[in-house]
Amino acid sequence: MAGKSRTSSNMVVKDEVMISMQAVNKWFGNFHVLKDINLTVNKGERIVICGPSGSGKSTLIRCLNRLEEHQAGTIKVQGIELNNDLKKIDEIRREVGMVFQHFNLFPHLTILENCTLAPIWVRKTPKADAEAIAMKYLERVKIPEQAHKYPGQLSGGQQQRVAIARSLCMEPKLMLFDEPTSALDPEMIKEVLDTMVSLAEDGMSMICVTHEMGFARKVANRVIFMDEGQIVEQNEPEEFFQNPQSDRTKLFLSQILGH
Amino acid sequence: MTQNSHNSVFVRKVDAETLPPPQNEMGIRGWLWRNLLYSVTDYSSVSAALRSLAMIFFTVLVSYVGLTQLWLLLDFVFFSAVWSDPTGIKREACWTLSQGGTLPDDWHAACWPFIFAKLKFLAYGPYPMDELWRVNVTGLLGLAGLCWVLIEALPYRRLVGVLMLTAYPVIALILLTGGASEANYFNATAYIFVGLALITVGRLGQRDLLGIVASDFASIIGFVGWSLIVFQVLMLIFSVDVGLKPVGTGDWGGLMITLVVAVTGIVVSLPLGVILALGRRSNMPVARLLCTIFIEFWRGVPLISVLFMASVMIPLFLPEGVNFDKLMRALIGVMLFSAAYMAEVVRGGLQAIDKGQYEAAEAMGLTYWQSMRQIILPQALTHVIPGIVNTFIGLFKDTTLVSIIGLFDLLGAGKSAIADASWSSPVQAISIYLFVGFIFFIFCFGMSRYSIFMENKLSKSRSH
Ligand SMILES: Nc1ncnc2c1ncn2[C@@H]1O[C@H](COP(=O)(O)OP(=O)(O)O)[C@@H](O)[C@H]1O
Ligand SMILES: [Mg+2]
């Protein structure tokens, strides 16, 4: 499958930097959760982050939209530095979509309302336009017919696709995925991954924390392996899987791939 | 269809039939079975038989006691009650033979003519008779507005709601008091200018033009400015002489005062409680500390002492000649008191909201207030509807405590009606207490039913 459906890496715009993290460190109390993270992501890149549980993957991507605060180093998203300036944080959050492990849809709003909320309140889009945009993206994730249901009435896979559509409605420049398929029953994983693949094929920049190695092979142009708060290894997917360099990577891959 | 349990290989060849449920599950028979017979029909063993017999015994006992009590009540209130006093003999209409009246000696039931005679007093207290239409208009207006807001099918519900919270209180106050309060036009103008100045400062601060003033602080300054102006404009409106006879709050009483105190308390305590609850959970240490102190203080003192302090202590601190209306003081006491309780109820709801909801709202770029308004509060308040209504009902009944500071609420009016010797009889007190209790029950039960209706509606629309 590698050759044909592999998203070509020529979508990457080399000189347009989306994210730059330099010497980023973060602590939870005394616990040093991110250690000297240096990472540059160009426009159009699809990055998969993997690593054992508790290695700091979620914390890393949550720093990118300031759901977590880093204490040392600099993070720039689209050239805007993340610091305590609330206006800049809001500016970045408008451009960065996030999809969570547990979907985090708003249960008291219909699917359509979930999708129009941010455009209406954050982008000040008129309601009718916001609804048109929402329907466009609900069609994109193939559930326009569920628009007037509530999240509780949908299956897990459908909910996660709604969550993706909800993020897309803000027309973000970058999407962050934090283990989007880990809470799903096996038969629903594929529908979510398919949605993500089609997003990647359209050239969306994305950073995915996931253990779906098939997905990584198919769409990622870089795989990053984290352990104990550090980036241990990063490489192109073929190389990463076939020829891992570090012992920790080898151990991890043997654990998730081999049985 | 047979399945050999020893054989581990099995392939179904014929689909299992879809059958209707057993008779016991359906229809009237099913209902009777589940709710009545299920627990009393099992005699298959000694212990089951004993249990069934015990259930029969208790069912009969409880039904008997309940029904006889209900009969006693109905008999007292309706069947044996005296309903009219055509000859105008007042108290003697409810006297037995041995007391000098005409009723049989074992008669003991409600004395309705007494209640009919006191109805106006129970409703309005000593409010001047010729001006009662003002109270009626206020009440009807309020009722109409309330129904409009509560009935889902009507249009413009939001607009009506906003009017009920802004214009209605002003109209009600002018109608009930007659307006034409004293006003110091010079001071009012001065305050309005101060308010305008504060708003300007706030605006400039929000645009970072003043440098030092942080934008949060600027909005507070702006808010203070607005409050000042609104307050002064209201005072000016109240000072307009609309040609109504002034009626001081000292002349208010009965159900009217109960409703004024309860409705104001209910309407103010919810938003105030929400703000206090948010403050107590906020990241800002100062806001958190202030809200916590406020809540713990008001929860820590009994309402009676709050009211007592409001009526006795506050005047001691006010300068000579400043007369702060007694009802107003009680109102403020009740509002702050119930807001503290409300805050804790709302905080419980906030705690039940998953952290992911906050994060999703934040990640989309919603501001704090937007995410509270659109995401968190709608869910949190829905979770705690029973607690909120519980607080409302408690507040409604606690209004009876205002009689401690000399306000004649419904119960107080009832008590002073009992003191009327021209109606004195052995059933005088019990008649009026039953009646007053019934009025309280109607209001509280109504709130309870509406809350259950809301809960069902919300849970229906949101779950599977
Ligand atoms: N809010 C927090 N407070 C304290 N420790 C935390 C917090 N969030 C995560 N951690 C800890 O930080 C480490 C990294 O967490 P996380 O980034 O969620 O790991 P991963 O997503 O790779 O499984 C874990 O050991 C976790 O227990
Ligand atoms: Mg994680």
C-alpha cells in the first residue's frame, strides 16, 4: 500500500514554518514532563507522534494551543510567539483545530450547533453562513444526515467525525489530534482514520498523536518517537519502522507491532 | 434448534424467532402485576410466604391510615365546614350549641366565612382599599409575563423575558409605591457625570490606551460607571410624579409582600449565585477569596439574624436622617442569603462538568465568558435543576421570617387575622393556618412540578 496511496511529501512548503519549538521545557510541579523539545513543522507536513503512555505526547501538543503552559523555551505558531498575551493565544486558537481522545462534543447542543458555535462566536460569522459551512464539513466527514441529532445519539466513530468537522468549521491552518481513535471500538477506527487520511490528502498540516502505525505509514511524512519527555527519534516513516536506530524505539515498536 | 452444549462447534441454521413479551409485562395486567401483585403472590417457600403476607399487611395498613386521614381532612375542609354567614353574625356562625351557637356540639371543621371575610387582608395586608387595582395590575402583568416566558410555543419569549427583568420591576415599583419619591437633582446629575467619566476611562483602558489599566480592570471600572448611571436614572424615574397616591411599604402586607420578597429573592439569587460560584472556582485568587468569604459568611448565619440585623443594626450605622426602607433592607438580606446557597448548588453543577468540555471550548478560541455562557452553565444548571428549585422553595417558605422585623407577610397577616375578636371561635386559628398553608403549598408544588417538567424535557432532548 505504501507506494500508491502514500501522500506525496511535495505538499510540504519548505520555507513556510508553521510551528517552531526551541528548547521547550515544562514541569508539572517537580515532575519534568517535557525536556528540551526542539521541533520545526512546515506548512503541509503530517507528523505522527508516538511513544509509551505518560511520555508527554499529549502535553506536547497541548502546549501548541496553550491548553498547557510551557515554562522555558519558545514556541511560535505561524510566527506568533506563545506567551501570556491572551490576544495572541486567541489568535492562535482560531487557526489551530484540536481533536481529543474523548471527542469532547457539547452534549447539550445538536451536531449542527456544535459545529456553528465557534464560527458564530469567535469568527462572528452570520448564523446562516456558519450553518452552510457546517453542512459542508459534515458532508466532508460523511454524516450530514445527523446534523439535527444530539451527540449522545451517535456512535463513537460518528462522534469523532463530528469533532473533526467541528474543528474544520473554523477553517484551521493546522490540526492537532490527540489519540483520536484510542477510545473507539475496533470497527469504528477505520471510518475516523479514513477521514483523517482524506484531510491529509487535501494538504492539511497536522500533528497526530496516535499508535495507528498503518496510518503513520500511509500519510505521515515524519514520525516522532517520544519517551520520558524527550524526542528520542524522528525519521521518515519507512525508515522509522524498518530501521529504527535507538534501542528504546526498537523496544516500543516490538511491543506495539509484534505479538 | 437443538444445541449440544458438549460440542464446541455450533453453526446456527435457523434464526431464532422474535417473540412477544410474556403477558405479565404488558397492559393493565402487567401494570397491576409489577406494582401490586408481584410482591404478594409468592408462597413457594416459608420465607417467601411470610414476606408476601407482611407486604399485604403493610399495604392494607398504609392504605387504611392514609385514606382515613385524607377523609378527615376533606371532611374538615369541605363536607362539614361552614360555608356562609348569610345573617352576618360573624363569629357565632362557627359556634357550637354549648358555645352559644347553632352547630352540634361535636362539630369541628373549617370556618370559611371567616376566611372569606379576611381574604382581602390576607392578599394585600393594610394596603389602601381604593388603590388595590394597582396591586392587581402589577400581579396580573407579572403573571402574564411569567406565563409568556414559561410557555414554549409563544413567540418573542426572549424579548418578553428581558422586559420582565428590566422594565417590569420599574413599573411594578412605581405602581406599588406610587413613585414620586424625593430626589436630589443636583446630586443625581453629578453622579451621572461621574458615571460617564468612569465609562470613558473603562473604554480607553480596554483599548490599551492608558497603559497601566489592565483590560479586566477596565471592564470593572466601566461596569461601575454603568451601574451608577442606571441607578441614578432609575432614581430620577421613581421621582416622577405619575399622579398616583403614594403608598409606603409599611402599608404593604399579606401574600403581596410574600410574593415581592420571594420573587425578588428568586430572580436575583440565581444570577448572583452563578457569579459567586464562578468566582469561587476562578483562577484569580482575589476573586476566589472574596467569593468564598461571602458565601461562607452568609451560609454561616441564620436568616432570622440576618433580617434582625438588617432592621436593627443597619440603621445604627447609617447617618442621621437617612431612611432606608425596611422592606428594602429585608429584601437585600434575603437576596444575599439565598444567593450564597444558590452559589453552592451551582458550584456542585460546575464540578460535574467534564474537564474536556472546558478544553474543547478553550481550544476553539471561545473566551471565558463565552464558554461559560454557551457551554458550561447550560449543562451545569441543567444538572442541578432539582437543587435550584429546592433553594427557590426554601426561599419561598423562608419569607415568613420577615414577620420578625414587623413586615406582615401572608403568615403574619393570617396571625393578625386570628387576633380579630369579632371572629373568635375554636376553629378560627386552624382554619386560617390550613388556608395559608394551602396557599404556600400551591406555590411550592407549582415550582416543583415545573422543575420536573423541565428536567424531563431536557433529558428527553439530549439523551439516546
Ligand atoms: N495536569 C497534570 N498535572 C500533573 N501531572 C500531569 C498532568 N498532566 C499530565 N501529567 C503527567 O505528565 C506525564 C505526561 O502526560 P501526557 O502528556 O498525558 O502523556 P501521554 O499523552 O504521552 O500519555 C504523565 O506522567 C502524567 O501523569
Ligand atoms: Mg495522552
